[in-house]
Amino acid sequence: MVILSGMIAAILSCITGYLLSQNGDYEEDLVGWHMWMGISVAAISILLYAKVRSGQFDAWQKILSVVLPMLVIITGHLGGSLTHGPDYLTEGWSTTPDSIIFPQKKIVNIQEAGVYADVIQPMLQTRCYGCHGEKKQKSKLRLDAPQWILKGGKEGVIINDSLGQSKLLKRLLLPREDQDHMPPKQKPQLNEKEIALIHWWVDNGADFNKRVKELKQPEIIKPYLLALQSDHPEEKKAIPNIPAAPVEKADEKTLRALKDKGAIIIPVSQNSNYIMANFVSAIHITDKDIAILLSVKKQLAWLKLNSTGISDSALSAVGQCTNLTILQLNNTNITDKGLGYIKNLDKLQSLSLAGTQVTGQGIMQLQKLKGLQSIYLYQTGVNKNEWAMLKKAFPKTAIDSGNYTVPLLASDTTILKPPKVAK
């Protein structure tokens, strides 16, 4: 019965997999390998079932029994690579935050640089050309030259000098979970600084020939541009968000206890005792379990509790981990009450609260965290009337309402009004 069920599932998987592959949103070579491995699984399972059904328990039956699970493993791995990217097995172990900017080319004087050629094109090259370049054009869209960008794809023109009509910008600003978000969620993403620069370029007419000095430069854009200049010290910061003071090595027994709970524990950089705790695999973690972190509170620099079942009481322990610089609480049961526990984390630089019930009044409790550089508030309880209050209370903090950084450009007050953006 088990072999029969597996055979039927393999056949159905081949059919549904083929239908899914027709949308053209996957790498063709990888799809081909995955398809033939899937067909092989179905074929071997049919042969094995026939052997078992006929009672022929010979050498061939044993060979098929060994080959089948091997093919299942290979096919499953190829499927995971298709849907989640080739590095899906190691993604949770990555120590490089998404917000780091690595300049794509040497720029001696940013003001003399071409806006498109030196600032925008390198971003498109590293994030978009794989699917929308010379060799491959998903949705019939090419982004590797100005004439192709202006032509657009099967949905028509994707870039306009009006923010409200720019499909390119709209796709970038969609939530990562949205199927129309670009780049696809399994691909390397544009960070908030890169999106801000593209927003700035589009807002200034999406010109392909002007130099940086010819465009208006709001205060929030200036440091992003300066970071691209080759003699600017910011570009040499390979790993940010690490406390400056040295710390002793964490207790191994405590680290084992955290790993037993499903947490991934890795150092945040080489030759450092500071660690990251990522609870991505800790499905059954509870508020009480979070108390284990207190034994490594000196070493804990980055904490990721996304999509866990924790609630406000868990933050009573988190609030004692005073060396935290990155804290991610997306899609948890955290409310304004919980934010009261972390209001004294004075080293905190990045706080993610997407998908929680926190409100603008709750965020106001964090005003004295002067080092806070970014707060992510997509799909929270913050209402449209509270965004102006938050921008005023946190003038040096990038407040993100869903891959869109609210305090970007002067035109936001006319073309894109904050209340309409922050839904």
C-alpha cells in the first residue's frame, strides 16, 4: 500500500510539476534536470510496485529499492533549488545582513558619476540581469540596456517619470511574500538603500544620461550616494552592527541547549565571540524557552525570532540582552506591551516588527534609542495618522512600511502622500 501510494504521488507530481514549469519563471536548465529526475522517480516506482505486486522479490527488486530513495533525494533537492534558490540549505547560516552595501564599481567623484551608468545600472546588473538580461528574459522583459528598459515587457512599459505609474518601482516596493514582488523572494534582494536610490532616480525623471550633480539630492539620499564613492570609509565596513567592546566566549552548554530547541547559533564574524541566534527552525519555541538567552546575553548581538509563537512576556528576557544590535520579531504575537521591555536596548540599530500588532503609540516608547537606524513596520497596527508622528519622533531612523522607506523624498508630500503609502 505504501509503494502504491508513493507511485501515485510521483505520477501526480510529474503532471503538476510540468504544468507549473510552463509559466517560465524558473531557470530552464534546472527545470529540465528536475523534470527528468521526477520522471525517473515515477518510472522506478512503477517498476518497483509491479515487482512487489507480482511477488518477484529478486535482485532487481533490491536494486530498485536502493535507487528509488536516491532519486527522490536528488529530485527533492533540485525542487528546493528551483523554489527557494540554490543556497536554500545554507541561507539560514548566512552571517551577512541584507542591508550591507558593496559598491559595484569604483567611483572617484560621485557628483561627476552618471546616475544610470554608475549608480542604477550596477544594481540592476547584480539583481536583475540573471532573469532579465541578454540570455534570459522572463515575461519578455530585458533590463540590460536603456532601450530595453524603455520598451518594457509583456505587461508594457515598466518605467515612467511618474512614481505612481512606474511598474518597476511598484514591483520593488511590494512585500517580499507577494508573488509579483521583484526580485523573487528566493533571489538576492535589493536593500533599502538601493531601493531609495532607484526611487530617487525615477522621481527625477529616470534619465539615462544625467550626472549625479544635475539632480536634486535630498538629505537622506546624500549619504547613500557618498557610500558609493571609492574613497569613502563606509564602503570598507564589511560587517556592521557588532558591538565594539570584546567579549568572552559563550558557554558551550548554553549553546547546546539553544541548539536543542531548534536555534541556529553562529558567530556574526570571524575572530569574534559575538553570536547570532536564529530561531527559524524552532517551531515549538515558547516564551519560557527564551529565558535561556540570558546565559549568553553578553555575546548575543543578533536575534531572529521571526514567525515563532512568542508573545510579550518573552521580551522581558530579550530586554536584558543589552548588546543586541539587530532584533527581528516579524510575524510574532508582540504588542505595544512587549516593546516596553526593549526600550533600554541602547545598542539596537535595526528592529523588525512586520506582521505584529504594535501601534504608533507603542513605537514611541523607543524614542530614546538614539542608535536606531531602521524600523520595519509592514502590516502592523500603525494607522495612517501615526506615520507623520513617527517620522517627527525618529528623524534619523528609516521607517519602513513594507519595503518602502517613508522619509525618502520631498515629492512624497505631493506624488506619494505618506498616509496612502503606509497601509
